[in-house]
Amino acid sequence: MSQEMSHTGPLLKLDNVGISFGGLRAVDQLDFAVEKGHIVGLIGPNGAGKTTVFNMITGVYKPTDGAILWKDRDIGALPPYKVAQCGILRTFQTIRLFSGMTVLENVLAGQHMQTRQAWWASLLSTPGQRREERDLRERCMAILDRLNLADVAHEPATSLPYGVQRRVELARTLAASPELLILDEPAAGLNDQESAELNTQIREIRDSGVTILLVEHDMNVVMNVTDRIVVINFGRKIAEGEPLSVRNDPQVIEAYLGSDEDEDVA
């Protein structure tokens, strides 16, 4: 029986994970799991270590100790491209679109891991290559339509308003067919209407079969879309549970929820 068929535990599990930079303990003894089909929020105050956690999960940093398990396999030593091949994809706090390319071209770039034709097939324009390119374009247009971007598909991506560019980056990440989508501050810079639309889109993405782990300072987003929330402070977990219980946790109120101005610098 294959690992995929036999796996019954959480998709992702951090088991006593820690990392040090010189003498600084940035993350310490962190444990939490992300179940398939759930939306899990990771929150905490300024410098809590949230982005460091994301960077360890995605292979940018290697844990000093503990294990990062993807379907029971330790992926803590894998480089980022290998982590992405596992099905773990992320967005970033800062928008990283390709300038000089249209919205559709940016999203097509997200499908580079999905292509099956050899590089020389595009030079020769083989029937198989043309068929694959047509299928990929149709799939990307379907993603753009789902995120209300179809009408700007042929516009230069970086010429669009900030909130629209955020959705383009999300569309590009979805084009890579993630099994786990990691969202780093997806509501940053969005107005109230855009944040409300993001709530709906995150739920729809989950309903399409994509599990989601997100860091977000907009508590309206966090409280309205997550199934569970993990709270860290100074690199250690201080609370975990359903949104309502976390909202009322005295440690969380003191460490995080009392301030709306935090910016994660970890």
C-alpha cells in the first residue's frame, strides 16, 4: 500500500520544532498540526516567529531541532523546490509578480511544475505541446474567473491596483496545484470590501480541496475563516484552539489581540 493511501494522520505536523540564529532562539519546541481540509491560522505579536515558521515549513530555513512532517515524512531537510513538489506552496507578505507580463502570463508561470512536455517540444511546436499549452491556458482562465480576474487577464499585472495584484499572486500560486496553501499576510493592504471578498475566496479555495495555513494580522479574516488558531509568542506556542476560545484566552489578549498595529518582522 502506498504512503498516500495508508496515510491517515494530519497533512502537516510540527513536532517539537526549534531554530536558533546565533545565540537567538527564534522558535522553540513548537508543536501543532494541520488536518486535511482545514483552515489553520498562525498568529502572534511583532517578532513572534511566524514568518520563521513558514520559512522552515517551505524549506528556506532548516530546523535546528525537531521534525516537520508532511504525511508522516520528515521534510525538514528538503530544499524549497522539493517542498513545492510535495504540494506545499506559499504566497508572500510582499507582492512578487513578474513585471512586463500580463495577469494571465503571471498565472501561467505558476504552472511550470505541471508541464509534461520536454523543453524542445515548445521549440518544435509539436501537437502534444500545443495541446498541453491550450489545456494550461484554459485551466488558468478558470482560476482567474474564480477569483474575479478574468476581465483583466490580458492587462499588465503590475499596473493593476494593489488589491487586484494580491489576487493575481494568489491565482498564480493556485495554478501550481497546491495540496497545502500557505498564505503570508493575504489581507495586507486590502480595504474592508477586499478583505471581505478574501474571506469568501479563502473558504472557496478550501472547499475546492486545498488545505490552508495562514498568517494574518487582520483579525476579521482570522476569526471568520479559520477552523483552528495557533498563537505563538517569542517563538513558543501559548494557545491553540477554535477561534472563539482563542479570542477569549487571557494570554492571547495580553500578547496579541490587544494590539492591531503589530507587524511581523521575524
